[in-house]
Amino acid sequence: MKVVFLGVGEACDERYPNVSIWLRNHAEGADRSILLECGFTVPPLYWRHVTDPNELDAVWISHFHGDHCFGVPAMLLRFWEMGRTRPLTVIGREGIESVIVSGMELAFPKFMSRFEYPLEFVEAAAGRDLHVVGHDWSFAENGHGQPDLAVKITDGNSSLFYSGDGAATPESLNLARGCGLVIHESYMLEEVTAGHATVRQNIEFAGKAGAGILALVHVKRDERRKRSEEILQLAASVRDIRVSLPEPGDMVEL
């Protein structure tokens, strides 16, 4: 599984685009392409890499904050402009269809009726396992101000955990166990902020989960600007886990 960090930033970061993770691999006899999160700064990042409107199989939305889902209308519009014909699967918690349809109607009224490709909405819930676009998906509630689902995605050979936003919960830790890659929102280095996680907490989380790699994303803009060297020094001091602070465009192979 190839994991590309298209964006790694929080909602209002002027330097780093919204968190978005692009997964590419071969599963069940076909090439697969999955986008985790599509905030308002994400579509241009995706289109820099992809010219085929039919490539993307699915989009995952962890929760309904704008830096995680407000880019979807632009993606859908451009797929239509470029002549997409394949179905696109959109996966998210209860209400995902209403949120995406409402967002599309607000951004580009009446355009959905022109689409020549179907949208297939799949509702996810904590404790409910799914098999979608050649992958096994499992979910757990995470501790954020807006209800947020952490997700584990497995292709039969490798698996990754992505937190969405928020602090870890016992359920999200159980979900992450055995994943080769843990991608976790890490808002601050060590100061606890309601609805968010810290770098230090996530290092402990990844250790308990038995992860090989921990990627720290969604770091608060001022924290990343002022304390990135401290974060990198702490990351380098960790044994048994490769801890990274990815830049946009960085890639991991699982």
C-alpha cells in the first residue's frame, strides 16, 4: 500500500494544506485509489498528481468540519467536467449523504443532476465492519468536539489507522492495534487541548498499539512554526517506532 500525504495541516494553517491522505494499491485484482479527507484546500493537491477523472474509487470523511469535507464539491464538479463515468463511493458517519448533497447544492446549485457518474454513499459506524473497494474497514469513536470516527483500513497484506481529529479513546486504541502505520492528529506537542491530541500522547498511543510508524499530522500552525525542532528531536529519541512529521507530498510504503 502506497500512502501519500497530500496535506498535513490544520484548518487555518497558511502554510500547510488540510490533512488529506491518498492511498494507492492493488487489491482483489484491481488498482485501488482512496482519498482520506477532502477539505477546502485539498482538490488542487489531488489534481496535481492525477489527470484521469475515473481513477479515484472512494473518499473517506471522518467528520463534518470544513477542513475535512468542504473540498468535496470541487472534486465532484471537476470529475463531471472531465467526463467521469465510474461510480464514486463516499464513506462517512451517519448523515454523510445529506452533508455532501447539501454542500454540493450550496456550492454549485443543480449541477448534481448533470453528473454522468453515480455517487454511492456508505454510512460507517463504530463497531460496524465494512468491505468496500477491495478493503476491510473498521471504525471507532474518537474524542473530538464534532463526532469523529477513527478508521482502520486493511488490504489483506497491510493495514493503517487514521484518527481523524481528536484525542485517543480506549476504542480507538483497540482499533489501532497491529497496524503498521498510525496517522494521528497531533495538535500540540504536550499541552492538552480539549478535543485534540498531543505528540507525547500519540507516541505512547502508537507504542501501545504496536505500530511500526507514527505520522504526526494536523499540528497547530503556531506550534509547528515555533516548536517543530522540539517535535523532531522528540521523534528522533523514540525507540522501536519510526516517528515522522510529514511534509506535503511525503510518501510511505506499507
